[in-house]
Amino acid sequence: MIDYRVREDGSGTTVAVLNDYLTQENANGLPAAIAEHFTPGTAFTLDLTAVTFIDSSGLGAIVRSFKDKLIMEGITIRIASKQVERLFHITKLDQIFRIEGA
Amino acid sequence: MEGEGNGAPNGAPPTALTIVLADDDRAILKLLEVVVRGMGHRPIPVTDGAAALRAIEAERVDMLISDIEMPHLSGIDLCRTVRDRAGESYLFTVLISAHDQRDVAALLDAGADDFITKPVIPAHLQARIRSGQRIIESDRRVRAVNRQLSDTIAEIRSALAHAEQIQRLMLPRRQEGAGFRAYHHWVPSQQLSGDIMAVVDLADDAALFYNLDVSGHGIRAALQATELFHILQARAREYLARHPDFLLPGFLETLNTLIHGRDGYTYIAGTFVVIRPRDRRLEIAQAGTDALHLIGARGDVTAHHRPGFPIGLFGSLDAGSTLVEYAPGTILAVSSDGLALSPDMLAAIPRWLEEAQSGDFGPDPIEARLAALAGPVAPADDLSLSLIVLA
């Protein structure tokens, strides 16, 4: 089960906060969880600051959640973990999503 | 109304229970027997605690209804004894107390599930038997599901072990070409993670080396890795036939097209290197990985790191490559994402290779080192390390 909660940040941005980890165990639930709260063209932040580990299934699930590179360019991803930051860097996803540090 | 509403779910037929009845008062014992038999269950009447214990040990008994005060073994001691000898199924226990709830705590602490006070009223006893039957049947369902899960897990583990064997037989351990010797090492994760690595001959002594990790884990990743291993050999030669200069960006774009959108899940992270011994030159492309080092003959280490999209993650790869010249004796060290090579490990690699080469085809000392890094259990991700000694 994916551990997440969704809130509005007061400026109209939907913020989905994930916890713990994103791996094969729970990653398949991410696209459906995001689809429930995300409308393309609206401000959306995926907050991964509490996520300490993402594996290949988790990374694939993030990309599948937004489907299209153009949509991804409008998404902000917050990262705190070095492992997650490195993963986004070596896969060049930090050049597609807008990345914010913690 | 006997047997009605006995707790069997969804209208399923009630199951006849085997119930040991223990009481030294033969009149009460007869009453218990009549009630139990009337509900469609099988009573085993006994007149003391020791006989009850023997009956419980002799066959599978579902329920024990016992008086507290009996010769040889009291109801409370009997209850404690059967709880200490927990069997394969749950024994629901009802104690009959002569007192009015004064010793309830002692009864429950002894392991009794329920109690009834004398005089025994048949309707009250029937209600307790029905309540017990609900718990017994629930326990049976849980145990049946647990057995199925255990069997399924055993099957999955067996399938993973077979998949690991197949993958191990498929992956090369040592390869030699015109200008290189390659040593591949692989320590699979608990669930297999789809690492593959090999060198494929191209034209004019050139060769294509790759070390790849298919996304995901388990049988799916292992099967896809096996398929990819064969596809790569064929695709590399097809691409070479059409593009004799064999430049990596073009080849990787064809792979990307092949894999993207295949099932919506699969992508590959990994390292590709074209080795050109005639020019002493490498062409390097990294697709979502940064684990490539060159170790010079004097032990100097150079890391190569160029971010790149994993193959198949997007419709277009936008691939690039880097050309690097090398001196004879250089070691190309490429690990999978699950294995971070520390400076100490990189410095030790030339010595590791010497040890491995003197060990012929026995147990691989480098794999033993990698396995030791993971600790006593299999690693969470495949650990693979390819070492290519360039002439």
C-alpha cells in the first residue's frame, strides 16, 4: 500500500506527500493515487522529502503517473534524500521535472 | 432448533465437531452428551481430567467442555496442559464452574475460552457451543489460507531459484577478444533483479560491452533480462550491418524504440561501451547509471559520469556518447546500480583480478567478495561487476 496524503498549499497547488519508500512493493499504486488528485495543466507538487529510497519500479511509476514529458515539465518534485537526488540526476529526470531541495 | 445458527458463514453447511466432555458427575455428563449429540456433534464423554487429556491426544478434538473439579486432573490444570501443547488446530475450551463467576479470572487465565456455571442450562450450553464453533471455523479458514500462502511462497521461491540457474547459465563469466579479456561477476538479489552483462563481437576487432539492469524484480524481470540478452546480440549485428561505423547513440535509439511502450513498465538502466582496440579508444554511453571507472596500469582511477535517460522510459532517448582513449593495461570496471564501488574497492580490483585469474573456473573469489558485501542474506538488488582488461 502506498503511504501518501494530499493537501492544498494555499496558493492553489496540490501537494501529494509520499512517505518512507517507493519500490516494487507499493509503486504500482502511485499512478492511480496521483490520477485521483491531479489534473494536467494545474499546479502539482510531488513531495518526496520523506522518501528515503526509490528503486527502478518506483522511478518508472513516477514517470507513468504523468505520462508525457510536457506534463512532467510542469510538475515540481521535492527531494531530500541523497539516494533519490542521485537517481533523478543520473537518469536525467532532474532535467525534466522541476526539482526542489528540502 | 438444534444446530441452527451455528456460525457457519454464508449458509455453508455446519461442520460436526468432535467435543470431549469431562465431568465426574455422571448425571451432568449425560446431560452434556445429550445436548452435544442433539446439535449434531460427536461427543466423547469421560469422567476425569486424565482421561480427557488422553482423548485429546488420541485424535483431533475441536472442543473441550470440562468441569473444574474432577479427580486426578482438575479442569483448570487440564486446560493449562492442553494450552501448553498447542496442536495444529485450535481447541476451544469451555469450563464448567460450580461457583457463580467468582473464579472467572482463574478460568480465563488458565486458557479457557468460555465458562458456564452450574446448574447447566441446555440453551446456555448450546449458545456457547455455537460461539465456539464460529471461532473454530474461523481458525480453520485462517489456517487453510496460511497453508495456501506457504505453498505459493514455496512455489515462487522454487521458480526464482530455477530462473536464477537459467540466468547464471546464460550469462558469460569470462570472454576474450582481440584486445580485451572480460570477467563478469553476478550476485543475484533475493527476488532476481534482471542484471545482464556481456561482450558482443562487432567488426574490425571492435566489440560492444554492456552491463544492464532491467527495471523491476522477480520472474518478470528475469524473463525480460533473458529475452533482452538474446535480442541484444541479434540487434547489435543487425545494426552493424546497416551502420558499419556502429555509433552508440544511433544503436541506443533503436533499442529505445524497441522497448518503449512495450508493456508500459519495462525500461533498462545501464552502461554501453564500444571497445575499439585498433584505435585504443572506447565509446561510452550511460543510460541512467553512473557506475563506470577506468583503472590505469599505475592504479589511477577515473570515474565516467554522464547522465542519460534510461532506455525505454521515454519515446525519445536523446542519447549521447563520450570517446575516451586508453593505455594498455587499463581496466574498465562497470558495476550495476546496486553496487557502489568505494575507492578502496577500486584500488583493490587489480589484485582481485590476479587472484581470480589464478583460480581457473572454480568458485569466483570476486563474487564471494560481492556476496560478503551484502551480508548474510541475499542483497536487495542484483550486484554485478564486469571487469575488462584492455590490451
